[in-house]
Amino acid sequence: MRAADALTVAAEGGLIGDGRTGANLALGVGLIGVVIGWLALARVAGRISTGNARTGGVAAVAVGLVGTALAVLHLATSSGGPGTGTGNGMVGAVVAIPLGLIASVLGRRALTRSA
């Protein structure tokens, strides 16, 4: 695939899926990051005795940032507006951004408390 073709595919939203697929992917990754961050905080507080809180914190930060990046990429490459009935998933991507950021904050909090 030529570079120009790859840019065209990315601009049309086909890089991470068509329509709502990219937004759903970003939502899923963000939600997984929130769960990992919550579990890491529970490990630091001593409520869960299995696992390593620092590893969970690093994983939550990384997964949260990936989820946020996917959501921003989907927003940048989708056309139309939110709620216009185009099926491009902009509202899902907008919801995925705070989920990813919350996951990163939870992971960072777990890292600072475990130090």
C-alpha cells in the first residue's frame, strides 16, 4: 500500500474501523483501563492481596492513554457531527476520552500511593 493510500484510508476513518467500530474500541479500551486502575488502587489499600499495585498502575496509565488516543483519532477522522444519525460514533468517542483520562488518573494515583 502506498503512503498516499494509507493517508486516504486514515482520513476516511477506515484506520480503526468504519462507523461506530472505532468508538466502541476506544470505549472498551478506556473501560478496561478504568477497571485495571480501580483494581490497582484496591491493591494499594490492601483490599485485594493478589497482584502488584505498581504493575497495575503502569498498565492503567498505558491503557488509559491508548484509549484516549484511539478516541481522539476516531474523532479526528470521522465526518459529520454528533447525533446527526450518520452512524459515525462521535458521541461514543467523546465519552471514551474521559474514560481513558480517568484510567490514567487512577493508575497514576495507584503509583504514587504504592511508592
